[in-house]
Amino acid sequence: MASAPTFAKSTLLVVDDDPDVLLALTVLLRPLVGQVTTEKNPERLSALLRQTHFDVVLLDMNYQRATNTGHEGLYWLAQLKQLAPNAAVVLMTAYGDIDLAVRALKAGAADFVVKPWRNDKLVTTLTEALGRTGGSAPAAGRPAGSTAALLGESAAMQAVRRQMEKIAPTDANVLILGENGTGKDVVAWLLHQASVRAAGPFVAVDLGAVAAGLFEAELFGHVKGAFTDARQDRPGRFEAAQGGTLFLDEIGNLPLPQQAKLLAVLQNRQVIRLGSNVPVPIDVRVVSATNAPLYQLAAEAQFRKDLIYRLNTVEITLPPLRERGDDVLLLARHFAAQYADKYNKPGLTLANSALARLRTHPFPGNVRELQHTLERAVIMAEGHELRADDLLFSPLEAAPVEVAMPSLRLDELEKTTIQRVIDKHQGNISQAARELGITRMALYRRLGKHNI
């Protein structure tokens, strides 16, 4: 069973002035990376880089004395490109400024992440950055999560696996549909691994995280001089996936103008780098995925029908966990054993009360939510058995609470206001009328009108 990717021989430097951020990233990345070094003060970068070679630097863009513009991050990025030109620099910012992100990528950053980050996306970003440096990362784009998402004996999952067995050996483009957390990225990876292209690259692109202004450069590449600071030619993701598989995640988030450009590439089987007019032939298999209602978007003219035809030669729909019956129990036991081993808690089991609670929970976050729930339960467990009260479900997936809005009808507002003022003054009409700014007789008339 595949597990989270590890960069066993790689070195990572995290630079951020927030000690809580440094601690969180250390806990997340230390099991995956050969060496994690943290630093609060970017002024020490020069000394650190003289002592240690780092494959990847995760660099914050704002520090305590900054004004949250990100300019300090751009300054230290420039310093890093001089001090460690072979290190991949991934920038972190709490301010999702697209213009700033464009400037950072043009200035040589490998990628950027926005705080608060999603752990799986952060690990994938670092994986891809490390892959571009030639470090000891797994194939770029390999899903950060376990393939456990496809464990299960339900009829729905057996049908999915039968589909995959038929589809994988072909070169057909595949569209994967399903809710968040159902394992769409895992399916894409396994389709690649079982295909004739398995020896080639697997390149993943989260289209939901690609800014409109970066789309062409990111997917199609650019040539030297295409824009300010484009100091060398750079292939895009299509060229990086030559001979392999290109996984386009969150395809439903792609705006219409970018849909047209993607369609042209798929039709012509060639890309033209930004700033060039020379077509480059491409040989890739395209697997795409979305949790969006793609056919509804097409009916509303928000997604091109001709692009859907290009993407879904074959279609796979992943069922939500709530429709997979006892698969939730099989997965729960798998995750409990996995995290008991990881956190050195041998012999940990699931009580019947815990299994019963898991079986009835709807899991709107699907397998991802179940995995998170079991990991937290194992960490917090005090005995050798997980009980029902050890399972705390994520508030992130809770249904939004509907707040009843007060009536905005004028007569209802007037009645409510009068009632509140009368109650406040314990039925004293004179005092209530004074506060309302009307005469006692006017108040009496309104009391009669509203049957108060």
C-alpha cells in the first residue's frame, strides 16, 4: 500500500518569523524529509546557506518589521537565487495577492502557497518543487495521501476498480468526477501507474490554484524575454509530462478564456510557449478531475461542451463515503492501524461503540475526513482502545447553521420595536411613548393596531 511521499535524502529550510508556523511545519514535514531546518530571522540566511545545502527553501513573504506588502519576501527571494541558485524556493503568504505571486514566479520562485495552507496541497507543492531540482522526491505530482481511498468491498468501489482495470492500459483521456475527499487524485495516479506510460512522468496541476495571468506560462511554458525577469526558457507542464500523464485537477474551476486555450492544445496536440511562435508537439495522456457539476455548468454556458468531449473519452465517478456501506469500517481499521504504527501505539483497537458511531456519521468530507478523524483520535488516545467519545469530527465539514433572519416588513418591525420598549418599561405607557418619540395617544393607537 503506497504511503505519503518521503524525501528521505532531501534537505528543507523553512523561514518564518512565527514560531507556531515553524512548529506546525516541522511536525508535518519531519516524517517526510531527511532534514528540516527552521529559522525565524531571514538575516541569517547567508550563514545557513554557507553551512548547509538545501534542496528546497520554504520562505515567508512578510516579517515582523514588514508592512505586509510581500516586498521583503521578494528581496530575500533575490538573495536566495544568488546564494543558492540550485535550491527551489516556495513562497508563503497570508495575502493571496495574485500580482505579487506573478512577480514572485517571474523572479524565480518555484511556486507559492497561501496561508492557511492545506497539508496535502503543501506537500504536493514541495514534491513538485523538489522534483524540478533533481532531488530525491518521488515523481512530481504523486498524490500526498494514501491509496487507502480505494480500499473497500462495496459494490460501488468494485465497479470503480473494474472500470480502472479496463481504462488504465488504454491511452484514452479520463475525466474523474466526485466530491472532495473521495480520492480523485489517487485514481489519476493509479491509472498512470497501470498504463503503458508508467515509466514516463506524472505531472499534476491544481488549476484552482493557477492564476489567470499565469495559466499560459504555467501550462505551455515561456521563452527567455517573454516578460520581465524571464531570463531563460522554461517548459510548461505539458512539455514536462511528455511521454507520461498530465493530471489537471479542479478542471471545473477553469475560466472560459483558459478553456479555449486548453481546448486548442488538446485538439492540435501542440503547445506554443509564451513569447514564441514555434509549436512544440506534445505526447501526453490527459486525466482531469473536478467536484464541480460540470454538465450543469455546460448547460449554463459556463463550461465548454467541446472541451468536455475532449476530456472525457472515458468517465469515472467516485462514490461518496456515505454511499459505500461498511467500507467506512474497513477504512477506519486501516487508518487506525496505520497511525498506531506511526505514533508508536501498538495494539490499538476500535471499540464497537466507535465503529457504530463511524458507521452512522455521514462524512461530508469523505475519506479525507475519516483519515483526519482517525489520526487525531490515535494521537489523543490514552488507552489501547478507541471509543466513541474519542472520535471528534471536523467542524470544517459541519453543515452551516442557518440563522433565522428577522422580518423586514415595516409593520412587523414596528410591532417588534413597540413590544420591546413596552417590556423594557414594564408596561409604563408614558415612559415607552417618550422613548419611542411619540405621544401616549399615538402609542395607544399603535397598540390597538397591532393587538398588543
